[in-house]
Amino acid sequence: MNFTQGEVIYIDKPYRMSSFGALAHIRYLVSRKIGVKRVKMGHAGTLDPLATGVLILCTGKMTKEIERMQYHTKEYTATLQLGATTASYDKEHTVNMTYPTQHITRQLIDDTLPQFLGDIQQVPPQYSAVKVAGERAYRMKRNGEEVKLAAKTVHIDEIEVTSFDQQLMQLSIRVVCGKGTYIRSLARDIGRALGSGAYLTALRRTRLGEVSIEHCIQMDDFPAWLAQQDIEDIKKKKKLKKNISNETVTI
């Protein structure tokens, strides 16, 4: 492997860690391993801190591929709590409203979900990294500022129910979608379409393009994985030091 020249690393991002936090940790370990101050690294497709799953990291010249990778199809598994909402549409904030759920049945859910297939209009969460006049929306919200986000077109290829607990009003779904889709916003919109409310209690990205969760390295396992790699950066550095040493002796 040559991290300076360019490599692609697949990480299973853990719960409550930001995508940048995961990148920073991996970059530190790689940089220390190959003996540089800071290896060039970026990530394709941001995951919320409360989400887990596939996070692709690119180093060196492979960072040029990030934009292309972000357009790849993504697959998620998500669990929605029906009958309530939060300001962030997930567990980051406490419940701010409750709604009736007595009318929600599996049949109603099955009849409702198809309306979210194909190209749909979706308003991003106010607590998101979307920029408004150069400022991140979530920062504006946390500062108590008013945030107005426009709807945008996103594409959903597949959406299916994987389980539904009618007693707890918890709905689990699998979603295959395109770039820019917010599953938190999808949860909000599904709740509204059901004549109730909904927010995410769990979210996992199981695939990004051809990379599935089975290809990913657990964060805790990364140091051991890194130690097993045959790294060209280190070989070149040792060779350079040897050449310099030999030239010094010759002089």
C-alpha cells in the first residue's frame, strides 16, 4: 500500500462519532505509521454522528475520486419511532410533539411507502450541514437563528418494510437511494404521510456503491489491520535514508 500516492479505506463508522472525527482518527494512525506529519485524506458521503456503517476514506491522489464516489447509490437500514417528532428528526434532540397512532396499520404503511419511490421533493433537516448564505444550517439553529431550507429533488430506488411492531409503533425499513437523500427527512415525511409523526432511532449505511458493510474495517480493529499491511511509504523512506547515509559516507 502507498498512502501518500493514494489508497481507499473502508471503515465501519461507529455510533456517536462524526464522519470527520473518524477521518481524523484514521489519518492520525496512518500518518504516525508512515512517519509523516499529516497524510492527505478525505471522506466520501458524510454520515450523521448517530448513524453507523460504510464510510469510504481516500488518501493522496485518490481524494480526486471522492466527488465521483458520492454519486454512487447508497443503501440504509433505518428504524423509525412513529407517533412523535424531534427537532433534528432523530434522537439527538428530545421529543417535541406527539401524535395519534391508533389508525396506523401495516396495510396503511404498505400503501403509503410507494409514494416515496422515484424522484421526490425533500426538504433537508434544519440540523444539517447544508449551507445557508455560507453558514452551516445546524450552526445557525444552535445559535437560535431562523433557518429556511428549500426542497430539492432526490431519488429513491427502493424502500421496503423489514419489520413493524404495532404495539411499540416502531417501523424498520431498508432504503436504496441516490446522492443528497436525508433519511432523517424521509422519516419525517413518512410520519406525516401516515397522518402522524416519526423520527429516527437507528440508522446504518450498509452499502455505498459496490462497497458493502462486509468490506469495512471496524474502528477498533484498524490498528491491527494497519500493522499487517505491506506499506510502500515506509520502504521508500528507509531506502531514502539508506541512500543519504551512503552518500554521506562516500563524501
